[in-house]
Amino acid sequence: MRATHHAGSGHAPTRASIGQTHRAHRPAPRNPRRQLVVIASSSSSSSSSRGATWSDSAPVLVSGAGIAGLATAAALAKVGIPVRLYEQGPGLRQEGAAIGLWANAWRALDAVGAGPALRGDHLLLNRVQLCSSGGEVLRSFGFEECDAARGPTGSEFRGVRRAALLQALYDQIPEADRVVTFGTAIEEVLSYGGEQSSEPSTSGSGGGAVAARLSDGRTVYGSALVGADGVGSVVARRLGLARPNYAGYVALRGVAEFPSAAAAAGLGLPTDTIRQIWGEGVRAGLYPVTPTSMYWYVCYNLDEQAAASKPSSAAERQRLALGAVKGWAWGVEEAIRSTPPEDITFGAMADRWTRGAFGQGCVTLAGDAAHPMTPNLGQGGCTALEDAVVLARSLREAGSPQGPALAAALRRYEEARSGRCFPLTARANLMGAALQIPLSPVCTVRNAFVRSAFKPAHFMDHTTYDCGTL
């Protein structure tokens, strides 16, 4: 059975309406084309806010300087909440290929102020090609054929280099060199906070209710702790969440670099198009990132033990990618050969179907630490950006950095995010299973269905979610 985590009141509705602390939950009216998270302040929060305030509180501690961690730090800073982020690496991560960001992610990036800097450097895409590995276009459609693109939220998709995304988020953190500490990680949670007390703890803690031990031996204190430390999250394990489940396949990814736009165009992929290529137990895809660079991926089935043994060298990663798509059409081999081998990444795809609240006291999670999902809907990074905005607004509306009010705000955030991400995780898993089928007769039927009956009206429905503003 798939491991899940159950806590709180269970599965929350997709459109999250977080109401007052001491009142029964009243779902907001549903609109399938626009989902806006609203976090309202409570009467108890209003009264407590007359005591301790965020301006004189201990900072919120964030573990990890990936997409979720940096976005969380930027969002918290934007609403005036002090924050300190700890990252085990020596600096911003430069590894990683690119990430596809859909309209819901761009709304979150705009909320934290990072959107404009990224749009100018990355191409806007608005078409999809679904192809067979044998060279047939099974279906091609424009975003205008999708209901989401015609709705009030519209459509937007751009591929962005991960390093560029991290830098843009880092640039939104005021005095980032003081807020972000590189070279040390949070490796143990010593105190979870959230106790019923009239004032935050101050005994040797600088006013912090949460205590954590760093990898360099220091103990740090904060009003809250956000584990944004990825799929293998230390904080998630401390909270008792199950390890992510291996999905049965691995992915190799990279960004091909070309000397000119004309050279990139030689692959035959229009600069506005996402191309997916389906084989038997193997699939690939590629799309332009800039006029001279192209993101690609290759997924293939692999048993769990072999997946745990990562390729020993960059050359081996490139060899595996080429071997998986040998003889395929559509330019994917050319893209792999045009990628510096050292820039090709390898990863085992995994997920965890997280339901309900998943934190404890004043400790919570964001991004892959909270809801790891397979990449089949392109929503892992997008939902991490949503998390940051919803979390920052939730803490601001809590009205007080004191333990009980803060813990209640975190549980509301978690219920809202589980309600959003659980269906995405399940849908992505099922889609991946369908696309990784290795049986030729089944793949023939799949391709015939897409060729003759597939309609893209709901292809982008999951991108209509609106995390709101700060």
C-alpha cells in the first residue's frame, strides 16, 4: 500500500478558505476556473496581536535554499516577518536543468516580486505536440483550445533555468546576505513550540518557541520552523512523515546549448511549442528555454535497487539518456548530444500522498518536503511557490508570533495546501503510470486514443489556482 500521512481533519477542499479560528469551517463558493486562497484573521488573533508582534519576535527559521525555501524567505520578508534561512551548500545551487512554470507559478512569483525579472529572459510557449517515438504527431494543439486559457486566469508557460529562478528569489530577500546562511544545515528539531503560554519563551532563546540544532553544532531559536529541505527532508522525518514512494522510473534531464538560434531551430521544434514523445516504457520531451537553449528530459522504467545506484559519471548519464531514445525522431538525441555531460542530472521519481495537517506545534513544511510529487503535471516547483505565498499570508494574518496562535495558523495552512496538492500528486502518479506502460499492444491503443479522441479542454485546469497576493 502507498504510505500516506493522516492528521488534522483530513482532506481539505481544492479551493481553500481558511476562516476564523473559533468558528466552524464554511467552504467558499466554488469556481472551477479560479481558485483563490483566502486567509482571514481571527478574532482571537486580533486580540493576541495587541501583545507580541512580529516586529519584535524571534525569526521564522527556514531549512533549505531551494525553490520552496527561498520563496518562503522572500514571501515572509515581504509581509514584514523576520526570517533566517540555513542551507548546507556553499552558495546558491547551480546544478539542475530547467523547470517549467505554469500560470499558477507565475502568479506566485509576481506576489513575491520575482516574476518580471524572469519573464524577459525566457520564451513564452503556447502549443503542445504529442508524438510517438516512431515519428508520428498524435495530436497538436494550442493553449487557446484549453478552458483554462480562456478563463479569467489565462495561461502562461515558460521554461526557466533553475539557477536563474533561485537567483531571482534570492534577490527578493532584503539583506539576503544576512538572512541566508550557507554552509550549515538544520539537522535536528529540539523544540516544536506551540505550547499554551501567554508569552513566547525567552529563557536563552531570544524569544523563540522553536529550537533547532545546526550541522555546525550551534542551536538556533525561532518563532517557527519551515522545513523546505526537499524530497529527503530531515524535518519531515522528524515530524514522522513516511519516506516518499518510488514511482518505478527515473528521469535524466538537461539543457542543450546551441551556438545560435538558427542551430537550435535545426531540431525542428518551433520556439512556442512543448513536445512530448511517447515510446514503450520510455518517454521524452523537450521545449525551448531561450532562443539558443532547449530543455529536455528522458524517463524510463527501472527497478528500485538499480535506481538507487546513480550513474557514476557525467559521461555515463549522457550515455544512458542516448541509449534510452536511440533511433527516435524529433531531435531528442541531438538535444542530448548538445548538452554538456556534467550538466545532465539523474533522479529517481517518487511521491508521497500527504493528506491533512502534517506539522507539529510551530514546525511545518513547504515544497517537496511537504508534498513530493512526480513531474507528470509539471507542478512540483509550481506548488512550492504557491506554498510560500499562502504560508506568509497565513502567518501575517495569525496576528501574533505567540505559540498557540501561530500553531493554529500553521495547521490551517497545512490543511489548505494538502487540499490543493493531494489531488495533484495522485493525478500525476496515475498519469505517469499510464505513460510508462511498457506493453506494445497497450501503447498502440493509447496512441490511437490520443490520435482520434483526445480533447485538450481540461489539459491545464490545474493551473487556474490563484494563490493570491501579499
